[in-house]
Amino acid sequence: MRIDYITMYDLPDRARWPQTQLGMCQAAAAIATGLSSLGCGANYVGNLAVPHWVKPVTRLKWEFYRRVSRRDYYRWAEPAIVRGYGRQVSRRLRDSPGDIALCVENALPIATVYSPKPLVLWTDAPLVSLIGLYPYMSNLCSETARNVRRFEAMALDRCALACFSSEWAAAAARREYPSAADKIVAIPWGANLERAPDREAVESAIADRRRDRLELLFLGKEWERKGGPIAFAVVAALRDRGVPARLTVIGETPDVPTALADSVRILGYLDKTDPDDRGALQQALRDSHFLLLPTRAETYGMVFCEAAAYGIPAIATRMGGIPTIVRDGESGQLFGLDAAAAEYAASIAALWGNRDRYETVALRARHEFETRLNWASACRDLRDRLDALIGEVRHN
């Protein structure tokens, strides 16, 4: 089987990946690598161009909506651009020997594609589900919101199979686009790790984790959206309970309240390509008892998969795609969005104080990584579905 990978950006050239979409780019690269390891050939259909004449028009629209309507307008949903993507992709698919076309980002690049090959989408969530959820999608002008829904519906109508990374996202897609419900499935994504620790090393790390201090890890960018202020409040609540807790923050450099100065360690942004930074990240993962990420909005969260690889139970919110990754009460603990810091603290303290129970939960987190939350198993699932699609096409 040979696969055409469809992206707006240039997937093979990591230096040109959009900085605002690194998680999605890393997932797409992992998918291509995983399917290649299963014997699937690759052809890349990306680096899509935006017509020069469109740019002045979209710039004027952006200015109008910002200044007059005080709303957000995004050119990536502009009809001329989406149709231009469709023409480029259609032409390149026609000239490619690939058996199947797989879009590994949002649905817009395939919204107007015409191709005799089966079209497949694998993404984290339908774009329409982000409206009102993520900050950048919470103040859309009516034009952009209308275009998003229209083109996403067109894309799903063209797809032979639409895969989403969580049950929440798949359910949202079925609800928003009921005519496509029978071709929508959930296939969880894996951990974005260059190399995961082996099980023996994880078991040893779990057993060696400190008993005299509770080590919490906050790992992620977008401090407010990821629930950083709540994480600080949880540390304070733990200290009030007499629990010697310390929070390590990676990915952000927030201002630390004076009262927590001796309970918070800021490592900031760590570059995985830098040996020293990578070593510091791996050490923090080995040492941490819990990943504390009370996020306010999350379509999936591959960091939870990465924590699971190290046998770290997650303390998070019951929202978006997180419950697909974290089994509440088994591989971590999930809380409502309105849960108080004291509620988090009581639950964390009880689990940390019961060493046998803690190690059982930590090992279950690792088990979830080994059985579901890795790219090898995810890509095997997709490969089997693609084989079935190709078989149907040949049979018909």
C-alpha cells in the first residue's frame, strides 16, 4: 500500500513546520513513520500555496472584523484559499501512484478535493468543536464560523473514513455531521517520544520515587488554558494539609507567588533536540509522582500519553479527549472543571500516601501506554482499516 499524506505545510521539512501547530505536525510525522514501518510507501502532498491576489483581500477582511466588529477572522477558512488547496491536492493526487490519500491535519485541505482514490482523515477533533472552546476560536466572526462548518461538512462527505483521536471528538463529529456518522471512528494517538523508556526502567523509576516529598509536574505551554493558576492553588492546598509538595513547571515561565517560592521549580521551555534539555526533561519525568494539568480546554493532549510512558498518573480535568487517555481512578484521576483546589489536594494526598495503591495506578498508566497510547498500535489499527478500504475499492 502506498499512501499520499496531505498537509497544508511541508511535512518532511521539520524546519518549516508552523510553530503554532507543532503538536499536530509531530503527530503527522509519527503517523507517517509508523505506517512506513508497517510497509506502507509514502508520497507527500503538502506545502500548499496561497494565491498572491487573495492575501490583500484577506488582510482587509481581518482589519475590518477586528476594528469594526471586534471579531476574529481567519484566512485559512476563506473559500478562495480552501478551493485553491483543493485544486492543488487534486492535481497532485492525480499524478501520484498512491493507493489512498490520508489527510493528517484538519479537514480543510480536502474539503474540495476530487480524486478517485479513497480519502481518509485522521485528526484530533472537528474544527467546529473548537468554536467557543479554545480562546482563539471563541470570538469568531460569522463568516469564518460559517466557512469552517461548511467546508468541514464537505470534507467529511468526501471521506471514505474519518478518524478522530478521542471518543469525545468522534462523538462531536457525529453530532455535528450526522450524514457522515457511519464512517467516523476513534483511534487514539500515541506519545510523541523519540524513544520511550523500557518497562523495566519505568518499574525501577516508580519504585525509586521519593517518599519524603511529593513531586508534581506541569508540562505544557499556554499557562492559563492548561490550568496553571489552578496548579499553583493545588500546591498551596497540599502544603496547607502538611504535604511536602513541589511543582516543577516545564514549558512556561510564570510568576511564582511569594508564598510558593520554595514549592515551585521553573525549568521553562526545554528543547527536545538539545541533549541537555532533553536530559532535564527525562529526569523530571522519571522523578515525578503525578502530572498535574488541570486544563480548561483540550482536544486530546499527547503529554498525557508521554506521562503514561513513564508510569506517571495524570491529575487532570474530565473534558475533551482527556478521558480517552486517562482512565479515571485507574491510570489517573479526573476532576470537573469547577473542582476546588482542596478537592484536588485531598485526592492527591490520599493516593500518594498509600504507596501500594500509588504504584498500582502508576503501573496501570504504563500499561495504557503499552497497549493503547503508542503510535505502533495506533498505526496498526489505521493500517488494517486502510487495507479494508482498498479491498472494497478493488472488489467494486
